[in-house]
Amino acid sequence: MKQVLGILLALLMLTLPCMAAMAEEEIETIVTIITTPPQDRAERPPCFPDPADDFIPLPESENYALGKPVSAGAHTDVYVSKNVNDGKTDTYWESKGFPAEMVIDLQGAFSVTTVAVCLNPSSIWEPRTQEIAVLVSTDGVSFTEVAAAAKYDFDAATGNRIRIDFEAVQASFVKLVFTMNSSSRTGGAQAAEICVY
Ligand SMILES: [Ca+2]
């Protein structure tokens, strides 16, 4: 009997390392590394439309007006002229009355084709219409009209911005003349950003 038990014990001792090896194989860990998407913006499920899809598109080329010197007549309250090209749509210029001229010194001669006027994109800014003409100059003294006065509709649904396109022209100075704003909240022109492309 003792002999049988001894044999069984020996067999058990022999098979234990094999069983341990099998157990190790069975619990082999598989690691899958998944890279996370960029966390700099909220993810939007594809079934939800992006409101920006309906925004009036702006050129992706350089905005020659950004940060350049500007000059305009009297402004309302704290809404000074330099707010018009500081790159922020939450700051804006508001003229005191009409007509309201805004001149941007591009500090160099550029071939320009488009002027965009943007208001704050928030829907708190109810729809309004402004009448605007665009003129250009190479010397800052003599200006040529490139877009006659016309009415443009600003609506948060389309980004609260408009663009005025014209034939390519050399310009060192761009002047906008505002002659009407349908908003009942102001008696002047309003622009959060004026961009020149
Ligand atoms: Ca601004």
C-alpha cells in the first residue's frame, strides 16, 4: 500500500509543474492599447448636425486686417474701434450714429477679394440687417468703391456674419461705410470683427 501511495505521490509531483505551466498559459494576459481621440474639443455623435455647417464660410487665407491700426469716428459707450480686429468675436465696435466709417490700415499692399463682417455668433444677438459699402485705397487718401452700399442680413443661424466679395484689387487701406442697422437696440453700426482677405 505504501508503495502505491509512493508511486501516486511521485506521479503527482511530476505532473504539478506541467499543470502549473498550463495554468500560466491559460491566464496569459492580452493587452490592447487604444489611442484616445484628441481631448481639445467635445465629441459630437454623427447623428447630431453641427450648427457650424450652416455658417457662412470665410476664406482660410490670411486675414490682413487682424491687429492692424484702425480709425473711425465716435463710438458708443465702451465699444471702441480697436475691438473691430482684435481676433475676438465677444468684443465689438459700435459707432455713434450714421454714416459710420471704419478704415483699416493693412500696413502693406495686398491683393484683396473679400471683406467679412462678423458679430458675436451667440443667438442672444437677434437677427439684424446692416447696410455697408466697401472702398479701398493704396495711399489712405484716395478711395475707390469696390462694393456699393448693400444690405446684409446677420443671423446667428448662419454664424452672425456676412461676406462681401469683389474683383481682386490692390489695397493698403480698406474703408467700410455703414449707413443703416435695423437693430432697435442701437443707433449705430456694429461689428465684432472685420476681416480682409
Ligand atoms: Ca472683436
